Amino acid sequence: MRLPELYTERLRLRMPRPSDLDHIYALGNDPEVMRYITYGRTQTYSEAKADLRRRIRQSGNGLGYWITEVLETRDFVGWMALKPLDDTEHIELGYRFLKTHWNKGYATEAGEKLLQFAFSNLELPRVVSVALADNVASTRVMEKLGLTFDHRGRYYDTECVFYQITYQEWKRMHASEQSNSE
């Protein structure tokens, strides 16, 4: 089963495809983008190609990677993911964007859409997210999405902060937003 296309006010989230390779390479070849992922080690073109193949293969049945584009222009922003967290039973919300698209609220906007999809369509009981502790921008996105800090742990062979949100917490958060807009 293919991942559905998802839309926000400004973004389109779609399945990755082979034609995304140059964009995936640009994303993985930027030391600043990779600073909090691989401590700045960048991807080679062949690593980016293997990475894209893996992302395509892992995208289906509601989980996987969505290429994120500006809706109006189709400019590549980066990717969002709902995927298994490392070797755990948790489903992780992940994201990686080109620097030119940082600080525009895209990660929060796309993250809200993926949480809605995770809870409303996939009926997941909880969604988690991890980051290096000093990745303040990423943890700020998690907090804006309503995820709360739970613990520090080792994921992807790295010491990370672990944030989570349950379906009930998400539903409560959106119920109060709904009543505030009435």
C-alpha cells in the first residue's frame, strides 16, 4: 500500500521517488543539516542513493517517509517520517529539511499533519521523537507539536532526548483548540 499524499496550508507531503535523488543528496551533503544527525559527517552520492532506495522501500502501510514540498512551487523542503524508532516498538516522528527552509514553521506544520494522520488514520496509541540534547531547534518543534520530554536514552547509537505524545494527549490538545476557536 502506498502512502497517501498529505496536504497542509503550505505543503504537500508525498511518497519518495527515484527522481528525488539530487535533493536527498543535497540534504545529506550539507554538514550543517547533518550536524545533529551524524555529527556533521555528510553523505556521498552513493550513500544518498542507497538512503533514498531504503526510504522508498520502507514507505507503505501508513509508515515511512514523505518528501515535503512547498505546495505552491513544488520546491523540495526535505522529508518527514513516521517510522519504527531504532530497534523498538515505538513509532517515531522524524524530519530533516534543507537550511533554506529552516525557521519557516514547516516542520511544525508538516508534523501536525503527520500526527493527525498517525492518530486518526493509523490509530496509533503514541508517537515519539528523539534528538540530540543540544538540538534545540528540533526539540522546540517537538514541544510545539505537544510532545513532552520523557527521558534520555540511547537510540541510533547516540545519546538522545526522548519526547512523546499519546493519542489522548493529542486529542485533549486539539479539543481545547477547537473550543477556543468557537
